[in-house]
Amino acid sequence: MNMNGLLAFVVPGGWELVLIVIVVLLLFGAKKIPELAKGLGTGIKEFKKATNEINSEVQRAMEDEPAKSTPSQSNQQSASSTNNSQSDQAPKA
């Protein structure tokens, strides 16, 4: 079965959506639906906020990582050049 055939069974059409709305109205009532929608909206907002915070932390870590590795590499290079110059100055026996 191809993907379009599968989606035809999963995605409800016009009359199915009307039936779902009627069932939801009967189960929860007209007064409860705005409260449910508000809670759902708040949950989605908090989820997006947390996702953005995690993404910004990852970005900051990625930007800080090269900055931290650069001084250590330059320190290693300067230390190795110092060792080479000291070995050149040492008397050979």
C-alpha cells in the first residue's frame, strides 16, 4: 500500500470532522471546551519555550567550544616551541 492510500485512512474528511466536533461537544460541553483549548495552548507555549531554551544552550555551547579549544592549542604550540629552543641551547655532551 502506498503512502497516499495510507493517509486516506488516517486523515478524516469533512463529515468525519463534523462528527468528531459533535462528540467532543457532547462529552465535554460548550463551557469546558474553551478551558481545554486554553490549557492546550499554554502547554504548547511552554513546550516551544523549553525547546527554544535548549536550542539556544546548544548554540552557545557550540560557539564557546571552539573559543575554549583555541587557547589550549596555542599554548601547546608555544610550549613545544619553547622546548625546542631550550633543547637547541643545551650543551651537547
